[in-house]
Amino acid sequence: MFRQITEARMNDIHIKYDEHSGLKSIIAIHNTRRGPSLGGCRFIPYPSFDDAVTDAIRLAQGMSYKAALAGLDLGGGKSVIMMPEGDFDRTELFSAFGRFVDELGGRYITAIDSGTGVSDMDIIATQTRHVSCTSASGNPAPSTARGVYYGILSTLKVHKGFGNTLKGMTLAVQGLGNVGYALCQLLHRDGARLVVSDIDDDKVEQCIREFGARGVNPAEIHSTPCDIFSPCGLGGILNEQTIDQLQCGAVAGSANNQLLTPECGEQLFNRGILYAPDYLINAGGLIFVAMMHARKSNEELNHRIKGIGETLLQVFRRQQQQQEPVNRIADQMAEAMLFGDEIRQLTA
């Protein structure tokens, strides 16, 4: 764990076990230089405590980079709750988690993530004010989808030389949860041809009916011939094996931690596949949460979400100039914002 903390340049990690509720939770705070850490609460089964810690650390680091490139006065954090085996009381569990968040005194603000929803945030809000995505503030998924949509347009501008329309383009969307489905709505509206997959057959059938999509097996979606592959499920989809099987010109989707390792970014670069860094293109949800928490206007929210596409173009321009993997360029830009003084001291 300490090696991971050092390599990720984490501020701190907090661990909580509550015997009464069965809560086993980790809050990872990566960086608070720009402001309090903000990031969702993930509630899924984990094979082990070490796996949960690894997930929290990677996600928290991504949130710091995401907030920095989005120009937000926030740091990055993330929490995970290990899903209990057998029966449990969800209200008791999330109440205990809310008390855990409150103990940190505002250094971490939680929100929804995989496995959690608005009703869970409402429970947490009975114990702490350091929570967003409640029924009073709304769901960030549509904002995440819109940010990915603008990012896809920017990706096409670089990949195809145009980016005003998706008409006639084929996009393969992996994962049809709240964000993936909302993204499909936007892509279909713009005239894109859709190939979709999900472990839930009903969601695939819904997209076939509503958008004229073609459904494929989840194990085949990444190797489907398309213009853009859009991962919108869990992370790690881009690994040594799947990257070799890609039949697309670009990857642009909402999933966090799409690259299994940083070296996978170099593999994409060597194959000539353009990659939209996940923590940049999927920042719309974070922007929504930040704007709602700060009580900003919808006009400012929309302006910042559209800015995702412009920031992505800046990253692509630097990549073309420096001829390095896109993920490395984006990391360098984010780290300069987060650790600028430290970096200058080390290179002086």
C-alpha cells in the first residue's frame, strides 16, 4: 500500500470498519492543493481489501488530474465501499459511511459512482453536508455524457479532419448504464451509426429499438470495426491483448481508468490510434457536481462542459508537436498544475 501511495503521490488514505452496519470503506485523498477533494463513492464487490485500495488510489489520482484540467478549484479524492456478502441494511451502511465522510471535516466531498445512486446520497446527507448528487442537486450522468460528446467531436476533428457532425460515423459503445445510454441518445441524434454492448440484454434491446443500433457480445465490442470505440463501463478495457484487437481509429469514452497500465497508452500511440484521456473527456460529471455544490448557474455549467472539447484539442496539438502518447501529455499538463513548484525545484 505504501508503495502505491508514494508512486501516486497521494496525500492520505482513510480506512473505516463499522461492525454494526458492516461498513468496510476506504477514502483516498490524492491532492488538496487546489481545493477540497471531490470524487464519487463506488459500491461494488471487491475480491480483496488490496483490490479495493488499488481502485481507490487510481480513481483518486484520476480525479485530481480531471479537476485540474477542467480548471476547477478542487482536488481529487475517491471512496469505495466493499459490498458486504449476504444481507445488509443499505440505510445503516450508507449512514455509517456518511459519518465517516463527516469525520474528515470537509477535506473530502462524496458523490455517486458505480453502484451508488441519488437515494444513497440522500442517506449520506442525513449525516454530513459534504455530499453532492442528492435528490436536491440532480444526476451528473447527462453532464458526463455531454462532455464525452463534445470530446468525441474534437477527437473526430483531429482523426478525420472534421468535427461538426457525427453523421455517417460508426461508434461502438461499450456499457449502457446512465452515461452510456445518455451518450447513445446524443450520438443517435447527430446521425451516428451505433454498435452497442452490455451485460444487461434488456439495455441492448432498448438501444436497438430506440436508436437502430446493432448489438454485439460484450466480449467482441472492442474488436468491432468502427470509427471510434467508446468504453463506458468499468476500467481496464484497454490492455495489451485488447489493444491489438482494436479496429478503430480512435478511442473516446466515459469509463475511468481505461488503460490497464500507462504503457498501454504507448501501445495505442504505436498503433496510430488516437486516445482521448479518460479523466479529461469524462469530466462533465465532476463539473456538474462542482457547479451544483457551489450553486453556479446552468450557463456556467454548460460553458465549462463545452470546454472539455477545447482542452482535448490542446492535448492533441501538444501530442502532435511532441510525438508522445496522449496519456503522457495529459498527465504532464495536469501534474504541472498540481505539483508545479515541486517539479520546478526537482528540475532546477
